Amino acid sequence: MENTKTGSIIRILRQEQKLTQKQLADKLHISDKTVSKWERGLGYPDIALLPALAELLAADIQKLLRGDSTPNDFVGGNMKNTRYYVCPSCHNISLCSGQAAVSCCGKMLTALKPQKAAASAELTVETIEDDWYITSSQPMTKEDYISFVAFASGDRIQLFKQYPEWNLELRLPRRGHGMLLWYSLQQGLRYQLL
């Protein structure tokens, strides 16, 4: 943490929220001199105040402490470049089409890197009418199962949540080329091209 960067970001965010130092201080039940001290880089907010301060300033606590207010880079909007995050504790799934700081169950998550599936490990894809019928021979046990299947094309993602002890069987409309992705607890994020 650098005092001047953190102080500067607090000032910028406070002004964006159209708050005076006094108004921000009153909402945090502290003196306006304390807010002034932070903004001049002469001190930091108490750790107990950080959640309330971040909420009042509509900011992420980590970015606030780093003094980082740079917006995320725009990555062109291609859904094939989406980042997938899976919580190791509750197996919650989060998606982001750009850079993001994602946390779940109190842990910061890192984006999963999809690995191309070996031919023997690919999902089975059959054409039925105008749909793809997708199945897998992987056992769906509580210890290892495919948690979700997604189909990403340039303009959309379809996500199908799966559950242990259910057979993996799903149908999705056939629509051009794209990437079929799935997440297995043991093997991680895999993909094959359709």
C-alpha cells in the first residue's frame, strides 16, 4: 500500500459520489480531519472501516488499498474469450467477459485455463433434428463429476449446470461453430471445438 495512491483514490471516488469530506466522515462516524488525513496520504483507514468505506465509495476494497482506479480493458466482446471461475469450496460458477477480481467463500478465485480435451476424453456429440445431443461416459460421482457444460460462440454462451449422480445428457440448438467447454472436479476445464 502506498499512502499517496490510496489517499488519491479515496479523494477521486468521494468526489465521484458527490460527497464532501464532512459527509463521508459523518457516514463513517469519524471526523472530517481523518478523511482529510487519508486523502493527503498521511494515514490509512482503519481496517474495520474498509467495508463501509468501500460501499460508500462504490469501490472494491483491494483496488481501494492499492490506489488503483483504472478501468478494465475492453476485450472485444467475443464470448469465446470468456473467463470461467469455479469456487473450490462450493463449486459456484462465475463467468466474466473481461478482467475481473472474483471471490467466493472468502477466497479470491483465479480464472481457469481451458485445456483441449484428448480425443478419448471428448464429450459425445450427435445430431438429432436441429440439435446437438451431448453425452459423456465419465462417471458422475460425488468425488468427480462434470459440474457444468457450456457452449460459447462469438455472440453468446449457453451454460448447463450438471449434478453428481445424474447422467450427463443435454440438447442444445445447433448454431454454427463454437467451443464446447466442461468442468470436471478432477480434470479441470476442458474444451473441444464444434
